[in-house]
Amino acid sequence: MATDLAPPPVKAAKVAGHKPNRAQTLWRYRWLYLLLIPGLAYFFVFKYVPMRGLQIAFQDFVPFLGYNGSEWVGFKHFVDLFTGPDFNRLMYNTLFLAFLNIIFVFPAPIIVALMLNELRINVLKRSVQSLIYIPHFLSWTIVASLTYILFSVDYGVLAGWIHEFLGGQKIDYVAQPDWFRSIIILQTLWKTTGWTTIIYLAALAGVSPELYEAARMDGAGRWRQLWHVTLPAIRPTIVVMAILMSGNLLDMSFEQIWLMTNNLNRGTADVFDTFVYYVGINQGAYSYATAVGLFKGVAGVLLIFGSNWLAKRLGQRGLF
Amino acid sequence: MAGALTLATALLASACSGTGGGGGGESNQADANTITFMTKLFGTAPNPQGELHQAIEKFLGKKIKVTWVPNADYQEKVNVTLASDNIPDVMVVNPKSPAFGKAAAAGAFWDLTDKIKKYPNLVGDEKVLLNSSINGKIYGPYRTRPLLRSAVMIRADWLKKVGLEAPKTTDDLYKIAEAFTKKDPDGNGKDDTYGLIIPKWPGVEFAASNPFNVIDVWFGAPNNWGERDGKLVPEFDTPEFFEANRFMKKMIQEGLVNPDWNTLDTAKWNDPFVQNKGGIIIDVDVRATQLLDLFKEQDPQTYGDKVLTVGNLSRPDGKKFSLPFSGYNDILAVSKQRVKTEAQLDELLKTLDKLASKEGQVLLSNGIEGRNFKVENGEAVLINQDDPKVKQVQDDVDKAFIQLGTQASTGTTGIAYPRVPPEAPYRKDLAERKERVAEDLKTAVFDPSLPVVPPTLVAKGATLNPIVTDARVKYLAGQLTEEQLKAEIKRWYDGGGTQIAQEINDLVSKLGQ
């Protein structure tokens, strides 16, 4: 939050122009800088200080011996990871889910927002908007329980209906690896779409009505208006959301996947995040888990820089 | 980077918050007259000012401070605590967990191998004590459990309805499961029942004493590790293992097992049994008591006719093999963080020894005599349970302090007073249980690898453990053929299993000398 406060003073200083030296600028905007401190402190304490712990990825870390006493093994854990049986599976599962997220989850709120935008009855628009963002406030634990209640092969209500309707063999949706990704994407759509829609609706609200009027004067129909006015207007928002999402592509929702994993679908379900938790916290292999997490972190940083670069290449404003 | 830091942050946060997470938690530096503990909790944490807590402190002549951790999160909390600088003096831990093994090897805990014999109440059974060791090194007194607990619980009224006898062999079990599935044992005219109830087993260790392992052993497979042609081999590398799994696969594919056997929560294991959906549970024998409790709630008149418990079953050719348990559940390890000198250690062990005496164990697993129970014929009988204060004492015993007991009364072991409800069905169950245990112990297949922890398993267990565990489940679900299951076992060997087997053989033979 506080980082959002940082740019204005810097810009303001540039505008001010008459070669102020640094100390003067600092003093002049002291209150703004003061406001910045809690934010910086947050990032320092909770994001940078723990990075000291990343060194255990290169050690055979035993807590009792501490950072200094544990044996330094260099890249051993990374070699183990890249040559071990887990890496390909984790990479494939993570990327596959990320791909599905881009294809299905990312456009969903845009489409919903556009549809809501076309509604003319305000009461209806408001109530639909409220109803679809309610799931955002439910925890993944509840979403997972609901899924089990609806889709369990023994007592699942929805699974029962589908079975009655289609006939054939009963399908164990929550245990079959083939169904795992569909279930995860459905859950994500249900839980997150409504919330993200708000951002796009806000962007849509900012589109000047004059543009639509002008388009109508030129004889543009509904689809033409959508294509030539609405979409270009919210394009910067879409690009920023896309870049932000690319940084989190490898951050699968840990809780969600962990809760839906069982012996049968583990092969499909395991992603980097669940693996780090299982290996590190559950099995106590601190170093190996940290190595896996560090790899994932580096890959995430590369992705966000990459997509930012791409956005700029395509003539859009990037994030930085 | 957030993901990369999750773990580091978790460890750091635990290091900072160690004090706050504790039970009493005023200061990190508890004084010399205070012993800090960490153990499991099954309800709400007892108040340190509570009657029982005070009684225990008075008995020991020392202050105690206990960090109570909900059972479900225990192993995780242990792993995180081990990484903190706030390890309690006495920690209830699974000595075989990799994190504890590494910490112990690094010298974070006292090696009591040569010392424990000086404290008579802490030794217990020497064989079980060895089982609870790491390659012969003893890190603390174990918490005793009955050596044999596996049993089959069957709906007695259903059995009568379909006209079958109590099972003796696995074939009998199959027939009963088939009849329970197809012959409408609950008599509601609908095809809505099944035979065997199997839950989703938590964890990924292979030999977890789950229903699958029980059936493996019944068919003659080793209990985790066993000798074949002079060498120790894992349970799953024997023809008997495949025999057993063909049997289970048949039952599952024919619909004799609950269809949600991969997702049913273990906490809900009893539900299908008492809700007329399934009729057979293979688990520890004390589950029979829970089942009786549940049926008693439904109908206090007939609950005695609902549960039939039998012991281990023979395989089709009549040969019988029974699955024993390790005889312990976790040990009380002493950390070196605050107990630094031999003199301090001696002082602490003397206190633990006192706590492990009969009087101490009665406090932990029965409560305060004359307050919440009285002794009749050598048994504890609950009294004054209507008084909320006494009920609090009772809850503190049942949900919390019994978890500190090393010789607490659990089922058929322990030195405290056994507690048996006065009603006939419970008494019958316990009497039969004692006979059954004695009988099945004669055919028990012990796990020779219990005392050893191979280093490769510590290093690679996290990746290796799920391989065969998951492959077996997939085979049973019909997703893998027997050939593919064998390929997965080969993958286990190639990924490090070969080394593990070698180390187990070496370590066990070294121990025998």
C-alpha cells in the first residue's frame, strides 16, 4: 500500500525544477516520506529480513547447528531437484494449471464485467454484482468442503444428479486425477471471478459517455461500440492485471490444492507450493524445500520481468 | 519471491513467537525449578491454575509449563519448533521422524542409552524401548501402547440377518462383505449398503498400519520389512503382497467397499458403520468402544447386539499371521537447550521418573482420587461427574494430561487404573479383547526394522515414501495394472530404495550383534 505513496513526491520534485539538492527535497516532502516509513518497514521486516534464511537452500540445514554450524553443500539440493523424479511432474502440473488459469480464469471477469455493463436495469446490475462477489469472502477450506459435499461419489448431491441425468458409471470427481484440474478451475472461477470483476467495472465506469454517443452517431451498433470503444478504454487495466497475474502464475493457490489432494490424484495435484510445504514442514527437509521454493521464486521474477518487457514491446505501458 | 520465502518466514515466525505459542508463556527463560513440556492436545488446553495442573505440580514439587498442540497439527508444529530457539525441556516426539533424527544426530537432544537404566520407572519393556530407539540410541522413555491392536469390527445384527458366522479367514470376510452389499442387511429394500469401510489414510509412509497393511500381513507379507532368503525385504516386494492386493482389488472393483474410500475422512470412519451404510471396519480394537458409544446414543437397549469384534484373520489356506504394533507411540525426548549439564539432566530425569511412578501415572491418566474417580476392584470408577469443576478435571485428564503419560492406561497396558464403563457390552468387549490379544500375539509378525532408521530414508524419504503408497492405491482403484505397480516399485528401488534396503540389512545385523 505504502509504495503507492512513494512516486508522487519524486515526480513532484522533478516538476518543481529549480535544482533543489537532495536534502532540501527530503525536507520539503518530509511528511510524505514519513508516511512511507511504515510501508518500507513492513517490506524490510517481513520480506527482506527472512531472505537471510534463503541461505539454507545451499546448506544441509540442521536447526540446532544454526546457519553457521550447518554444513555448506552448495548446489546439491538444486541438482537433486533438477535430476530427481519430482521436478518434471511439478513443473508440468504447475505450468498446466497456470495455462488453464490464463485461458479460463483471466478472461472470465472481463467478460462478466462487459456483460454487467450492458445491463440497463440498475437494481439488477447491483444485485448480480453483489451476489457474485460473495464467494470471495469464503475461505478455501469452506470451498473445498462444499466441493466434497457436492461431488463426493458416495453422498455428493450434484454428482448424484449428473449420474441420474447421464447414467453410466458413477464418477468419483474428487478423487480422479482426470477431473482434478477441472475441479480446481471451477472452484477458482466461482470464488474469484466476482471480486476481480469489480476492478473492470470501475474501469468501465470511467469511460466517457461522449465516446459512445459519438460512436452511435457514426452508426456503430452494440458490438462495434464494445469493440472500438469499451475494450480500448479498459485495455490499460487489462494489461496491468495481466502483468500482475504473470508474477503469480507459479503461485498456485496452496490451500486450495492442498485440500483437494489425495493419494489417487497426488500425481496430478502436486505443484511447487504444496510440495514445499509437504517436504519442508511435514517431512522436515528444510533445505530441500527451500531450494524448491527459491527456484520457484526466481522463475516467478523472470516471468514478471518478461511479461513487463513484452507489454512494453507491444506498445503498452508496463508496470515499471 | 513470496513462495520462496514462505518456508523461511514460517521458520522465522515460529522462532519469534515460540513463547507466545506456549501454554503459560510469560517468559522464555523459565527458571530452574520449572520444567517445560510440549505434547498433544485433543480438546481445549488446561488452565495452568486448574486443579489437576496444580495437583501434578504439588506431587512433583516442581512447576511445569506445557505447550499444548492440537493433535492434527502436531508433527508440523514439532518440525517448526525444532527450527526455533525455544525447544521445550521435554518434548513428545516421534523418534523416527526425519526432522527429529537430524536434530538428535546434531546433538540437540540428550542420548540416554547408557543413562535410562538408572531410572527404573522410565525403562518399561526393554524390547519396546529398543524399538523406539534410533539405531539403538535411546532418546527418552516411550509412551506405552498395547502391542497388538488390530481387529475386525463387524455389524453383529447384519451378520445375523444374512445368516453368516463370525469370520475366521479372509475368504469368510469376502463372503460377509458380499452379503452385506447384496443382501440388503439393513432391510430397507434398497441397494444402498456395502461391506468394508476404508477411509483416506493421512500421510504417505508405506507401513502405516492401515487396513491395507493389515491385510498384507494376513496374507503372509512382511510387516513393513521381513526376512526372505536371508535378507530383509520390504513388505511390497513379496508375492504375498500381490496376493493380498489382488484380494483387495477384487473387493473394491466389485463394489464391496465404500465408493469414497479415497476421500472419506478418518474422523468420519464410524459414520457409515452406525448409519447403516457399511458393516466392516478393520482398525485398532479400541474403536469398538467408540462404536458401542455411538450405538448406545441411538438405542440404549440394543446397542450390545450391534458390534462383533474378531481378531486377525487367516489367509485362505488356513495359515494365520497377525499384525502387531510397535508397542509405543512417541517418546519423551530431553532437549539440551536449557538442560545443559549432567547434573541438571539427572535432576530432570529423577522428576520424570517420579512422574512415571504409579502415583504419577494415576494423576495423568485417571485424575485425582476421591475427586473425579474412586478405585473399586483395582479399576477406576468415575464419580461426581455432574459437578462442573470435577468435569473440568476429568476433561483435563482425557483430552490433555494423559498425553504426558509414559505408562498411562491405554486399553490393555499401563500401570494406572484401567477404566471400564460398568455396562455389560463394554465389559464383554474388554474381556474378549484381552483373550484375543493373547491369542493373536502367538502369530504376530514383528517388524525387525523398527529400531533402525536408515540415513537414505531420512535424506530421500520425502520423495520416496509416496511412490509405492500412491501406486498401491492407484492399483486398487484400477488405474494401474499389476505390471505398472511393479514398475513403480522398481522406480522406488532405483530412486534410492536399493540403498535403503542395504542400510536396513546392515543396521539390523549390527544391532543383533
